[in-house]
Amino acid sequence: MTPETHTLAPAAVADIREIKARYPVAQSALVPALLRVQAEYGWVPPETYDGIAELLGLDTEVVAEVASFYLLVFTAPVGRQVIQLCTNVSCLLAGADAIQAHVEAKLGVKTRQTTADGRFTYIVAECLGACEEAPCMLVGEKRYKRLTREKVDEILDRTDS
Ligand code: FES
């Protein structure tokens, strides 16, 4: 997709207006609005910041700051699948460090990098809310638990190959 096409589509504009109406304070609608744009492009192109700001009645700088602050708002293009691997304490105690090393070696990337073939963007993440079944990761919106190296291989080999 070329940069010139990164404008807010009419459906996104309507959705952001609807999102704004749900919140008493416009700034509270900002992250949902950013995620709505991300749903459109897979990331939030900076050239959409002005449009988002105008719709929410905020400064463009505020939109840019919030977009760059949140881990799950992507301010650069990402792979077709986003992997989030938890390395917080419960997962670490259950072997997440070995899983992390395995994923990084298998994909040839470090955190916040995208594989050369564009399949995966890999992110070392905070707790994913499945501590009782650690170690775990998200691939897209699907959560995988009790990971082993073999399970990681099986998941990644069948995802978007
Ligand atoms: S610490 Fe990994 S899911 Fe909670």
C-alpha cells in the first residue's frame, strides 16, 4: 500500500465518530480510534494522525505521542502475523527464556523486528493473562499456552505459511 492511500476511509471516519460518542472525554477515545485505523491498514500510518486528531478534537502531537507510547499500536508496518511472547515472571519461571531463544533463532529476529519474508513481527510482551498455563504467546489474537519448542515449531510452521 502506498503512503498516498493512507487516508481515513469513510467507514473509519464513521466508526471513530461513533467511538468518540461513547466517551465523555475525547482523549479516552484515542486508543480505540488508533486501533480502528490499525484494523484498516495493519498499522497506524503517521499521515492519519491529523485526521484522527481532527475527528477527536485533539492536537496531532497528542495523537502521535499516544500512538508511539502503546506497544500494541504499530507506528510502522508489521508482518502478516504479530507474535507476542510473554517473558514476565510466571512465564520466565516456566521456561520462557528458552522459548524466547528458540523463537528468535527460528525466525532470525529480535523483539519488534519483522522477518525478512514479512510473515511475522515478533514482540517480547508483558503478561498475557494466562500465567497459570505459562509459558504462553499470542499469534494474532490467538493465545497459545504451555509452550514447548516443539509446540512453537508446530504453531509457527502452520501459521501463514
Ligand atoms: S506472566 Fe506470562 S502470561 Fe502472565
